[in-house]
Amino acid sequence: MVRSSNMIACDIGAESGRCMLGSFYGDTLSLREVYRFTNGPIRVNERLYWDILRLFSEVKDGLAKAVQDFGEIKAFGLDTWGVDFALLDAYGELLGNPFHYRDSQTEGMLEEAFLRVPREDIFRRTGIQFMRLNTLYQLLALKIRKSPMLPLAETFLTIPDLFNYWLTGIKLCEYTNASSTQCLSVDTGDWDFTLLEMMDIPTKIFPEIIQPGTVIGDLLPYITDEVNITNLPIIAVATHDNASAVASVPTTSECYLCSGTWSVVGSEINNPIINQKTLHFNFTNEGGVCGTTSIFKNVVGLWIIQECRRTWASEGKSLTYDEICVLAAEAPPFTAIIDPDAVEFLNPGNMPKRIKDYCRRTNQQVPEDIGCIARTVFESLALKYRWCFERLEEILGHPIISIQIVGGGSQNKLLNQFVANAINRPVIAGPSEATTLGNLLMQMLALGHISSLSEGREIISHSFQTQSYHPEETEEWDDSYPLLLERLGSVLLG
């Protein structure tokens, strides 16, 4: 029995990052926020980048504060968003700032890729959904643009692998995040060098892949001096934030919704599902922890509200997310329905104007005030989740009884209720810190504090409360659902 063990989980999302202290007492786990910092894209001329050096400095500052405030730390694990990457030269130094996945360089890259390898073949080889922001198309864009970085590159690292390299000096790629790149073979779990060669992407740059729960190495000496710690093992957790979130979801929840900047509607399965349905509905099979696979569909998520909030703040209307939800709850229902994944909502910009323009273009009533705009987004998200939920049932071949919402978005009570209404199923919301908890779970496995994934999930289940929501006014939602289907178009309806 472990008396007490303190670990640090660093979770960096598209809008913010934080370092959380996880304290394990043998049969319970507690969380405490240590340090929080902002994140977001940096535009330079026509390009969109991540401020990667500042982010690494924030990681070290968070670790230093944890040591200062809590003393001995047993381990450290880090997760981030997927698909983005860095290229290093022969000296292990950055060749350039990592691009943000919303950068415009990937426009048209899906079509360019299909000229080299048919869409069906790419899916059969990788099992990954098609989004232009995927790593495969970012690399292809560099090739087509004749970027000088690719010929000079010696090593490819995804963003969390880059941070782990800077922490330990060891260049490796962790499996769950590597699986998000669409560069992995679904059959072997290793890089698909044949596919990469067909895309004319150099294969020598891809390092060894390791499984989540691997101890990468110890913190480099210069960082131990900076943060005032004698020694610290750095653990490769499920470094893709979605995989970490899913790791914390109880096995009794057959369907999960990871709700945040991106939303993910999916299920944990034992083996990838590669067939015409998953291809047609553009679902993905990504690597999970302990030999599992996650089959899911990405939805753009609360990104739209985040961008609306930024625009409103620039106009002198600074609102918290709770205040936005209050205004949305007071607004009339179903003013208009948007497809949250429409191309006009992908990139940063004046999102309220884009929503209004979308509604005019689709001959709908235009939401004018903050409450109406926010309610339009929340209702549209809930209906899009329903579409994903129904397609997931088709792929799995059986009905799903309930859905569990995890992640930061699970704190949005209005959206949680909308999801229950739209899907007409009970919703369990929480834990809100699912990504951090999944991160800590893999640290606990690596340290030998627990012996299995199921044991860790059981500890999380009784350590953190959840809230239940039951369907209400489902007829209104059923009447509005065809409006979403009109927005999606017949190609997606099956």
C-alpha cells in the first residue's frame, strides 16, 4: 500500500496549459492546481505558429512552483493536443517554429495527397479520419512548398515529444500522439514508411515509438538546478490529450464525449474498425493506453465560443463563460442551426460575424445578440453530437444506453442538458479534469502504484463526483434535427 505519492501532470491545450499536483494515497487520488498559463496561435505575416519556447519556459516554471510548494515530486508527465510537430537538425536544434494546425498551408492538401495515394488506401493503411490539419498533410505541404526544413531535418517530434526531449535529452515518439498523425500503420503500430515514401516525405526523420507508461529518463541536470529538485523521472503518459482523457473514463461508459476546444464523440474498443462505414462517416481509430483503441469523430467543439468571446472582449464586452451560458439560457431556442465543422469556423477571426454570415447564406434567421449567438452554437453542437452518436451506434452495431461527458466542457451545465435532450439519452458529466487524471493514471502504472488500467479507473470513479442529466423537451430537438442534416448535406447521411 502506498502511503502518499505526489506527481505532476502538465496538460497543455489549445487555449491554456496547467500543471496539476496529483496526490495518491493508495485508494484515492486528489488534485490541486499548481500553475496555469495561456496558450494560443501567434500570427507572423501569413503564417500561424505556436510560441513553443515560451510554452517550454512555462512548463519549467510550473515544475519549479510545484517543487517549491510541495517538496518531493515522484514523477512528471506531459500531454498536449495532437497532430502538430517540430523538426530538428543534426544538432537536435529547432529548424523553425512549429506551425499551428489552423495555419492555411494545408488548404488543398487532401486533394494533393489523393493524387499520390487513393483516399481509401490511406484509410485502410492508417484507420485515421481525414482532416486537412492532420500531420500527414502538414508534412506534404512542406514538401510541396519546397520548405528548406524537410531536407535539413534529422528528427521529427510531435509537440509533447519535443517537450519530453527538452526535459530529458532523449528523442522518442509516444504511441497515442503518433497515432493521431495519420503516418502510422494501423496493422503494425509503427510508422508506415511505405505511405510516407509514396507521399515523398523523408522517412529517416521518424524516431522510435514507445508505449504510454514508459519511463523516458530523468530530468536533465541543468533543469534540476533550475527547478531545485535532485532527481525526477519523466514518464511518457498518453501524450495525446484525448487519449489521456479516455484513459480516465470508466469502462461502464460505452460512449464518451470529450468536451473542450475540440469535442470528441467515441467509444473505447479492443481493435480498430476499418470498413466502409467508418470511412464514409470519416471516423477515426486512434491508439489508446494498454492496448486499447478509440474510435471517434472530431467535432470543432467550444473553439467557436472561445473565438466569439475573444471578439466580444475586443469590442469591450468581456464575459466569463458562465455569463455567456446565462445569456444563452435566456435566449429563444432554435433561432438558427449551423454546422460547427463548416470551413468558415475553422480559423481564428471574427466568429460572431461568421455565424451571422453563415445564417444569411443558408436563409435562416440571423442571431443578433450575444445570447442568441451563443445559444445557436450550443444547440448546434448538441445536434452535431447526436449525429456522431447515431453514426457511432451504426458502426458498433448496437444501441448505446448513455453517454459520459468529460473534460473542461463537462462543467457547462447548459450544454450538458442540451446533449441529453438532443440525443435522448441520460448524460453523466465529469470528471472535468479527465485529461489530467488519465495522465496521472499512467504515471501511477509506471511507478507501480497500481497494477492495471481498470484499477486506476476505479480509483478515479470513487475519488471524483459526477452529475447526471436526463432528457427534457425531446420533441423540440427532434423537430430541429432535420435542420442540422440540411446543413451537413446528403453525402454524410449514409
